[in-house]
Amino acid sequence: MLFVGMQTEKLGLLVVSRAIGGYFQMLRIANLIPSQSLSRQGPA
């Protein structure tokens, strides 16, 4: 029982860490897109 609990806890942590990683990746991409469009508008 304890072993199963530890396994599910590890799995949960993996899923959470993956979700957080994907979320930050999305934020990074979302931050990159507007900065590029702003730099394009700057010189013009």
C-alpha cells in the first residue's frame, strides 16, 4: 500500500512538473511574439 502511494505521488509530481514546464514554455513563446512585432514596428 505504501509503495503504491509513493508511486502515485511520484507520478503526480512528474505530471505537475511537466505541466509547469509547458506553462512556462507557453509564457516564453507568448512573450517572444509581441517583442518581435514591437521591434518590427519600431524602425518603421
